[in-house]
Amino acid sequence: MSITNDQILEIMPPQNGLFGLMFAFMNRLQAAGDAFYDEITCKQFFLLACMNLYADNAPTANELAETMGCSRQNVKEILNGLAKKEMIVFEPDENDRRKQRIYLTQKTRELAKKYTQKEREFMRLLYDGISDEEIRNVYRIISRMEKNLIKEYDK
């Protein structure tokens, strides 16, 4: 017999329960994301989504690593996979030739169009019954937890 999420909070302190729930949730989210797209993985999707945050200036691998909260090496691996699929291209920075800027390709823009409606439906399903205020609260809490980790482990 499986233990439900509601039972977990009766068995252990809420901090420990939430810690475990975040891991279980991330596993389920990654599995759903990997099944969602035919062409790319969930991690590749996340990287592409993070690139969209840089509307004014194409990011570098270091900038994406910071945004994604992972190592440059991990980002480089994801970028290389996307480059092989012709989803991104690397171009030297105009001001500093040592830096490589990353640009989305037309193929990526076409992929985004292909999945726009399906992504909207997924987000509706994911946040069903959750108010915008609840989402903002969870966002603030997880952001605070992330700052705590950064403060302690990114010295």
C-alpha cells in the first residue's frame, strides 16, 4: 500500500515532507516533459524557455547556467544536443570574441508554434484549482529557499 502525500505530513515534519515532495514532483514533471515533446527533452525545453528571457541580447552558456541554476558543463551538454538538432546556433560575441552567444533558429520557432496550444492545455491542467495568489506564494517561498541554498553553497 502506497503512502499518499496527505499521509506524509502526518508521519514526518512538514519541512521533510515538502523536501521529499519536491523531488517526487520534479521526477514526475520531467517524465511528463520528456513525453510531451517528440523532438526535444524536458531539459532542452527548459533551456529554450530560459533563452526567451533574454529577448534583448542572446545569452552565453554561463548566463544560461546562472538562470537555470545548474553548472556550465551541464548547460553545454544540453546546448550541444540542441545544436545537433539545429535548434540553436553559436556565434561569437561582437564585443568579446572569446564569448559565444546562443541564438534560436527558425526550426525552434516552428517547434514553438507547433506546441503552443498543447503547452497552454498542459499549463491549464497543471494549475487546475490553484489561484494566481497561491502560485505567487509558492513562487516566493521556493525563491526564498533557493536564495538560502545559494547563500550557503555558492560561496
